[in-house]
Amino acid sequence: MTAGIVLVPDPRRSLLLSQAQPSCGSDPMWTARAWAVAFLVIAAAVVAAEAKSKLKTCDKGWECSGSIYCCNETITDYFQVYQFENLFSKRNSPVAHAVGFWDYHSFITAAAVYEPLGFGTTGDKETKMMEIAAFLGHVGSKTSCGYGVATGGPLAWGLCYNHEMSPSQDYCTPNYLYPCAEGASYFGRGALPVYGNYNYGLIGDALNVDLLHHPEYLEQNATIAFQAAIWRWMTPMKKKQPSAHDVLVGNWKPTNNDTLSNRLPGFGLTMNILYADQICGQGYIDPMNNIISHYQYYLDLMGVGRQKSGDNRDCADQVPFNPSYKDATS
């Protein structure tokens, strides 16, 4: 039970009031000023008392450790540099393609922009850790150079790349809003690789960074690369659709149409949101299984355990939210 606020008379306030009382024959202007001062003092005291009562004190254990108030928690409260190193243990191996680029500090700096919006700070300890594992599971899968007999296993090689190797095209298509910049190429770059001039322009606007004219920023600045990826994670593709974040933390409920389309809450739907029919609705294909494997591997390394990956972790039978084929109706 939460105790209510009890306002106890303050002797100092009584003194101020008594001093503010006008004496017989006193100046009316002085009297008005005195009453005004007394009123402001009382109002300030009441506001301060009310504000103090609203502070969220640390009384819930883990999720408040390291913070004076629960609302001040950050990802660093539970996800430390050693855990980042464990998840991406081979990223700086001599054979990796982005040695020295990705690091914990860049991730945390990028994440700090989205923590007030709930990224890694929504729900209890387990939910928060699962969201970070899920997000990084996508990142690890999309930037991995691991293979079956790779040292440390194929799942230890996330963040091996920061851009597409030997792109076959510049991914420039006519677009009124985001026309291609002269000399720019829009092949895959970043933590969740961005393709195409439209996507570079859209994400650049969201981050207030000119990615349309400088797409290379995503392979030159790890913080911007992580920021672009987190923005995608936190942003719905269309109105009335969920973001990957909303699904993972339990903020989304399926409609009847979603249920009929096998779009149910779970990790699988995050793949549907991010990749649509590139990954989903095609059965148990290797690219989908690889993303799931990274997610479960990271859950294990973070101490949550793959058993917490839950139901509906694949999208093999899901109808894509935003299918790429033109005659789709769902």
C-alpha cells in the first residue's frame, strides 16, 4: 500500500505568514507585496512536496540497481562491455572485414538516443535482456562471416562486416523524394544493412544525417551505423503496423486478420517486419534459421537461456506484412 502525502504545518511557513500580516496603518503597496511573497513561498513548498512524492524510488530490486530512480535506468545497468565482447568475440580477428570498427561504446552511444523511447528499457529484467539479444541477433546474423567450421563456431562471427563486399550494382532507382546523389552508391552498409537511395534518404532524415549524399557514413562511423539499425528496430514500416520493438516487448496484439495470417507475437514477427518475404512465408529456409540461431546463441551468452526464446520464434508460415510482389493483398 502506498502511503498518501500528509502535509504537516511548517513553523517557518507560519512565521512567514505572521511577518506578512499588515499592521494597522501600514502601506497598502507593502501589504500587497508581502502577501504575494507569502503566496509564492507556500506555492513553491507545495509544488516541491508534490514533486518529491512522484519520484520513483528504487524498491524493485534488479531493475533499479545502479540508479537512484527506476526511470533513470540504462542498458549499461545490465549489459556490460564483457558481454558485448562475448557475443562478438571474433569481430576483430585478422580475417574479419571490419577490424577495429564495431565496439561497445558505439552501441551504447547509439542506444542512448532510443532508451527514453523504450529500447532496452521496457519491462522487467528478462524482457530488456531479450530485446537486446533479439536486436543484436538480427545484427549478428546480417554482419556475420561465420561458416560451419569457423573458429569458435559460425555464430561467433557477428559484426565481421560493415558493408557489402563486391556489390554488383549501385542500388540507385528513380525517386522524387530521395533522388540519387551524383557518384553515390547505395549498396548494403551498416549494422542492419541499408540498401537503396530511398532508404538511405529516409533513415538519414530520421537521424538528421545526410546519408543520401554521404551513404559512406554508415561504414565510417559505427555509432551512426548502430543508430540507423536501432531506428529501423523502433519504427513501424507503415501506420497501424507494429515495430519490431513493440512486438518483442509485448506492446502489440494481433488483429483477427493477423491471426489468420499466422502473424502472432514472438521473435518470428520481428523478421516479418524487417525483411517481409525475403525471409518469411517460405518455410524453414536457412537465412531465417540463421537469424533464430543467433538470437538463441546470444540469449545463452547473456544468461537468459535459449528456452526463453518463446513460441512463434519463426516466420516460416507467416503472411508478410509488406510483401514485395505486386499482386499481394495481405
